[in-house]
Amino acid sequence: MKPRFLAAATALALACSGAALAQAPALPTKEPAKAAKPAAPASKDGPVATVNGVAIPRYRSDLFVQQQTQRGNRDSEQLRAQIREVLINNEIVFQEANRSGTAKRPEVQQQLELMRHEVIVNAYIGDWLRRNPIADADIQKEYERARSLTGDKEYKARHILLESEDAAKGAIVEIVKGGKFEEVAQKSSKDEGTRPRGGELEWSVPSNYDKAFADAMVKLEKGKMTETPVRSRFGYHVIRLDDVRAVKFPPLEEVKPQIQQRLTQQKIEVLVRDLRAKAKVE
């Protein structure tokens, strides 16, 4: 019954926190029983390590540390030592992949080009977002807008969805003559999501429903049902209002991250739409 909101972000929204980082292998929580001997500690300046004469640049370790701390891990000497071991192992396998010809395979080159493309795209959008941040005033405005749409009450209702007005009228007659609303819903409703529950809908605010449905629902007294079918874009409804209660709207600080994320996604969509309008797409 509720409309499906487009809550999922596009892939471009990954840029919200800056340039994309390569996926890091999971760091071990404890050393395996037969682990390879750790490499000698590296200095805090210069390369992380040197493998067969090839230096592993310091920035790789820094990127891994940044990624791990974003996941909630604490930056520590132990973390950096583990990352160093991962980088050394990766470099050893990387060199072998080059030696064996794996790196030159067409499908590997295609994946590398795709990753390069995505990193550059995400880096550009990250830069653009830093130049065009979401202002606190925008977040406050969106919060107030959502609060006004939500209203101060939410409703618990049941409904029977039917394909025709005559079928809906027949359901109303059946209930008026003594039939139980729940049983008629289970037998006749076309809403497969609520039919097994006797047409029961979750607690919700009117703005989450089709306008015609919401307008009819809020006019009902508790325990009463609509006397005539209610037409929406889904079909014809028979609605019964079971209960009403005050809305517990969360404070701004509690939902601020979600609002900021949604507004950021909207900014990205506008940016891409504007750039596409200037592009020649064939």
C-alpha cells in the first residue's frame, strides 16, 4: 500500500567521503599458527618496505590506515604493522602476476581501466562536494519540511483492495451484514502484502499513503470503516481505522546524518544531470 521511495543512492554517491579507496583485505585478528616470518620493521620515513628491489610507497599504507579507521578500527602501531605485512604480501603476488603474464590478460586490463575510471569520477565528485557542502541551514530546512509532511498523528488501519468498484461495494455489504473485516480481507483482498494479516497495515502517517486513501482514512472514527469504496491508483479500497496516536518525531541531531546523506545524493544527481545536459550523447 505504501509507495516505494527511491532510497537507494547511485554508485556516484560513494564519493561523498572523498576519493574511493581500494578494497582492503581483512586484517587478521591473530597470527596464524604457521605464519610467515614478519618483515623487519620499516622506518617512519620513506617506503613501507622494499620487495625484490621494488619500493612500496608510504601512501599505500596511509590509505589502508584511513580505510580501517573509517571502519572503526583504532590507528595503532599494531594496525600499521599488520597493514605493512598485507602490502608486502600483495607486492610479492603482484610481481609474480606480472612475471607470469596475468597482468597482461585482456580481462584484467579491462578491470583496471574500469577501476581507474571510477576512482577519477569519484575523486571529481568528492572535490565538487567539498566546494559545495551541505549547509546546516539546508539540513534544518529539510528537517522542518519532513516534520510538516509527517504531521502530529499516525494511524493504524486495515484495508481490503479490490479491482472494481462493484467488488468493493460487495465487500462492504458483506461486512455490514455481519462478516468480519479480517476474514473478508483474507478472502478477497488483492494486496498480497496485507491479505494474510486480514488487511492490517503498519502504523504510518498519512503522507505515506496515496492521497485519496489518506484523505478517507483520517476522516474515520476509530473502529469505523468507509461506507463507500475509495479509489486510488492501486484500485478500490475498503478502509477501517483501528487506532490513532501522536507521532514521536525524532530530534534533529538524531536524524541529521541521514538528512545530510540524502541532500548530498540529491546534489550529486543535480550535478550529473547538469553535466549530461551539456554533453553530446549518441
